[in-house]
Amino acid sequence: MARISQFRAERNRPRPSERHTHFDFGNTWMLTEAARLAFIEGKGQKEVGEILGVSQATVSRLLQRAREEEIIQFYLKPTLEYRLADELREKFQESCVTNFIVVPGGSGINEGNLAGPAAADILRQLLHLKASESRITASGGITVRSVFDSMIRALTSVEEWIDTDRTLEFHPAVLGNDHVVDVYHPASLAAILAMSINRATGQNQEESESFRPLKIKASAPTLPANFYELDGRERELSWRVLGVEKILQNARASQMFIVGIGRAAKDTRYLEILKAMNKDFPRKLGNAVGEICWVPFDKDGQLIDKIANELVAVKPDDLRDAVKGKRRVIAVAGGEEKKEPIEAAMIAPCFSTFVTDVVNARYLLRSKRVGSKVAG
């Protein structure tokens, strides 16, 4: 009996040759079949019309009616990372952080998972900058270096970036003295990025006469070896001769900032950097738990002034001014060892976008020390 009913239903279905110039829009079979063909089988409206024997315009009206009748219902099942990002936006809705990106994992420093999504967001936001010359200021560190590596791969392979008459200018967020520079320091990162992209775009230019290369500039100054040990008139003279204020002004005027959140007293590399700059810096750290642009802060997010006042760097207040001016400040940090510094940085954040991992996202959501209702 069931087969006979099914046969009759099939026999009564309109065929492509049958043209329905007048039909009842309340016909639920027609509404359901149009919806099934379009959204389950993925057919275009023209093809659906041919199958049902109606015009494409009629199919459009059928699908609209199917939505109104709730025959079509859409459900989004977000991933864990997406749900956590949404919950973070809700918790920090009264802060300056308006965009959260959560990536998988959280063990180790997790820079591999963090780098790609962070680089993609940076490039997406750069594309929305209308200026033909975009200035970017970046801090250093392993994670930021990984983000830069991802940017290099993208900028040298994505057509809308390779063939574009634009200039990207990179500046370091903090100046170290010349004998502590390595591949993870801000000035080095800017220079590496410029050389890598210019080399790749140069190769593309040789292949096409109409090619409009993406131009990269890098400002990568360093300070004399003894700069951070100078005091009084000597330091003031050196500051003026080197044009340090102008360097800082250029860095602070960027349209975009890329910064990492690092550990402080527990990070051997950071301690070595401070000691190379001034042998007294490490003992001045006190109870510092984290750093942004080498500027240390304690568990309450308060700067360690004894070092912060000495550093030639873009400070957290400079970043907050940039956020207030609707410029983009992107912070990237992850890994279990970063829980404490990330939590402290979120008490009074100085960035508008935060890229982190599942481990730290969950930790922030559980924290009673941060969030709109706490830090408001």
C-alpha cells in the first residue's frame, strides 16, 4: 500500500514540460521540494525551476515563502573555538577589546596554531585601510616572529597582495641596543620581513611587465651599546643626536600595531635582553609577571615604572591612545605558561583584537579578576 501511495505521489509531481502559470503558493509540497532541491541538493534556482516546471522568479518566491512558513530553518553549530570567542566578547563587552580569535590547543607556546589566524586577520584588516601607504609597528618574540613568517608566505602568494601598488612600512615597537639584536627582536623582524617580501615580489616583477609590486619599507634602528647605562646630560645628548623622539613618533603614528604578551621574570630570554641593556634591570623587575613591548607589568596590570620609564618603546598608554583613535592593535599570546600574564594584561587591556588559544580562553572565562563587570 505504501508503494502505491508513493507511486501516486511521484506520478502527480509536475514534470519539466508542465508550466505552472497559476498555482497555490500554499502548496506545501512545492515549497518543501523547492527548498530541498536548493538547500539539500545544492541546485541553482534556474535548475530548480526546470525540475519543478516553473520560472526562476517563481522559485525565488517559493524559497522566500518557505522561509516565512519556517519550512526552511537554518541552524549554525559553531565550533568550540568560535563559541569561546563569542563568550569572551560577551564577558569583555565593556572593554576596548572588540574582536577575539580563539585557536585550538594551548600546550607549549602554541605559536604554530596562533600564527596563521593572526596573520590572516592582520592582512584582512590591512586590506580595509584606504591609505596607499600603511605603517605597521610590531614588537618582538617567538610568537610575533611566527606571525610574521605566516604574513610573508601570504603576502608572497596571494594575488591581491602581490600585484598591488601599495607600500607597507614596518617599525619596531621598542629599541634595543645594538649588541642584543637577534632574529626575534623588533628591529630584526621588520628588516627580515622587508627583505623576504621584496625578494619574492621582485621575482614576480621579472615575470610580468604589467606587474605592480607591493613595496616594503623597514625602519630598523638600534641604540648604542651603552645607551641604557647613560644618565643625565649624556643620555639627553645621545637621545637628541640619534633622533630618538622622531623614531618613536613614527612608530606611535602607525595605523596598526602587532604585539605579543610575554612572561617577565620567568622568561630567560627576556631576562637576558634586560641584562644586556642594563645590568641592573633584572633586579628592578620586582613582582612583574608579564611584558608588552618589553614593558613589564605586575599581576594587577600595573607597569613596573623603574624599567618602563627607562625603555625607548611604544608603551601600553600609547597603544590605548591608538585604540581610542580607531586604529588597530592586535595582541597575540597563547600557551599554558602565559595564563598569568594574559590575565593581568586583560585587567586593563591596551589592544582591540586578541588572538589566543582554547586553554587561555577558558582560563579568562573562569577568571573573576577580569571582564566587564569586574574591570568595567
